Amino acid sequence: MKNSALCIKAVPYQDIIDLRDTVERLQSWQEPLAVLEKYFTNPNTPINKKQVVKDYYACSKLFQTFNTEFKNLNLIAAKQVSKIQEVNAK
């Protein structure tokens, strides 16, 4: 238990704040993703083909934006975790 307390103290506070901010940015996608989930799991009846095409296009753009941001945030988080692990290894 004593060693784990030392490891926590070795992590710079700014690194913890940076990681928390990255996680918050990832969590901010929950609401837009819920919209996508609703679109893809709740088809309208009867089907309006023009509306489906418009909705599909909008949802595809939203997903592309999310996917790009998600990849970037995962890379940032991985770097931040590696940095914290390096500090603890010293």
C-alpha cells in the first residue's frame, strides 16, 4: 500500500488534469452518438425515401467527424497514459 501511494504522488498533477480533459472530450460525444443510434435502430414507417437519404447523409457526416475526433483523442489519451507510466517507472 505504501508503494502505491508513492506512485500516485509521482504523477504530475498537470498530467492527471490533461487525461481528465481528454476523457471529458470523449464523453462529450455521448449525446450525438445517441442520435445516431436512434436513427439506425428506429426506422420510420412508412419510409420516405427522400428523407431517408437526407438523414443518412447527415448521420454519415456526423459519424465521420466523430470517428476522426475519436481516433485523435485515443492517440492523445494513449500518449498521456504512457507519460504517466514513464513517470511512475522512474
